[in-house]
Amino acid sequence: MMHAQSQSVKVGYSINEVCKMTGLCRQSVYNQINSGHLRSYKVGKRRLISPGALDDWVSAKEASTAA
């Protein structure tokens, strides 16, 4: 009997995942969060960044450098 593989939707990226995706160091990611440029939320002790927040941040960065 074959089982269908379920695809899970990622609702939040860890700081380390964001570092790998963006090429930024942890301190730079935290600086963006602390300055209000990158939205994040906490689950327990973990800080996560939603895919939408990351997309918004990238779009804002693209817009600010395109001018």
C-alpha cells in the first residue's frame, strides 16, 4: 500500500534559516529585527520569521536600493 506524501507548509523560519537564505550573519538579522525592519515572533524561547515577513523585508530592501 502506498502512502501519499504530505507536504508541510513552513509557517516560520528560524534565525539560522534566515541567515542561510539571505547570507547575513545572526547579528545582522537581529539588527534588522530590533530596528523594526524585519518582523518576527516568538514561540516559547524561539524567535521565528514568517515567510510573509521575509518577503516583505526583501521587497522593501529592493525598493530602497532601486531608487
